[in-house]
Amino acid sequence: MKEYKKLRGEIIDRLQKELKDSRYRHTLGVESTAVALARRFGADEQEASIAALLHDVAKYVPAEEQLEWIRKGKIGAQFPDIDQYPKLLHAFAGAEICAHDYPQLPECVIDAIRYHTTGRSHMGLMEKIIFAADYIEPGRVQFIGLQEAREQTFADLDLGVGLILKQTIAYLEQNGAPCFPLTQEAYKHFVDDSMNVLEKLPGV
Ligand code: DGI
Ligand code: FE
Ligand code: FE
């Protein structure tokens, strides 16, 4: 990536200003995990680093401002009820903000930011890496299934994504939170359909 070092430095400065401390540390954990996954699965490590650094950049942008970015952005018209899913806004808004602020970034980096929370069916390699790295980064507070998700992801990225989707949907059900259509489609693709992940996963 052209001028990677300079860009990374600029982004680090921005994150230190715009993110809370704990979110900043999480972001660096996602970066190191994403770079490791990129090396393991043959993706561009610099692109993984930048996508990871930017994935939560919109976390503290006011909700109304996030909605404005989304409404005028790529998927706004597709999901008019997006305001019913407050936890998802930062991913969709973050992608629009980054496409605007860093026009040099490739589409795969922007899409990795856009789909890092929900996933989607037919995710590209960079999307899978950021989706998984966000979930398994070393700073995540321990919860049931985290260690298995880590091991599974480094063994087989598709199986890792499938396991993470399965655990996320179980978590949403437990908490009575609605599952977003993209997450349902991702689950169908990675867990139910072609990949038959469930049959390959030991006792989950
Ligand atoms: O931003 P992070 O905290 O690092 O992690 P994230 O972007 O994966 O956001 C996780 C939150 O998003 C978590 O509280 C669960 C929620 N979430 C993930 N998928 C869905 C969802 N919430 C709803 N309502 N529907 C989803 O499909
Ligand atoms: Fe996030
Ligand atoms: Fe995150």
C-alpha cells in the first residue's frame, strides 16, 4: 500500500483523539490479530492493518450523524429501518466516513469495515478477517466459546466465521435482540448451506 507508514500514523493519531482508551486498546488488538490472520491466510497485511484500525472509528460519532452518513451512503436505501439497530450503525457509518476521508483505500477495506459487525453471505477474505479478528482479539473479556473461536479461526477461517456467527445469533436470542437480515443471510451461508459448517464443528 502506498505510504502505509504515514497513513497508519495519521490514523493512530485520529483514534487516540476520537476513541475511548479501552476502545483504542481493543482496536490495536484487532489490528495485531487481523495482521496475523492475513499472514496465515494470504491477505495483504497492510490492508488488514488499516481496515482493523478503522473498523470502530465511528463508534463515538453521534447516532444522528451516523444515520446521515448511512442514509446518503451505499446501503442506506436497502435498509430503511437501520435506526432500529443502534449497535450496527457504527459499522455502516464507519465505512462511509472512511470512504470519504481515505479515498485511496481499496473497496475490500471499506467493505471489511462496513460488514464487520453483521457479516454477510459471500464475504471476501478481508471481510472475514476483520469480522473474526474483532471477535477473537486478545483483549476480549473471556466468555464461553471464545477460546474455541480463536482456535477454529486460525485453523480454518470459514469454520471460524461460522462458529462466530452461530455464537452471535445465540447471544442475540438470549438477549431478545433482533437479528439483522445480513447476519441471518451470513448464518445461512456459512452455517446451514454450502459449507455445512455445523457438521464439521465438534459439539457446539
Ligand atoms: O464494536 P465492537 O463492540 O467491537 O463489536 P461489534 O461491532 O461486533 O458489535 C457487537 C455488538 O453488535 C454486540 O452487542 C452484538 C451486536 N450485534 C451483532 N450482530 C447483530 C447485533 N445486534 C443486532 N441487533 N443484530 C445483529 O444482527
Ligand atoms: Fe464494531
Ligand atoms: Fe470492534
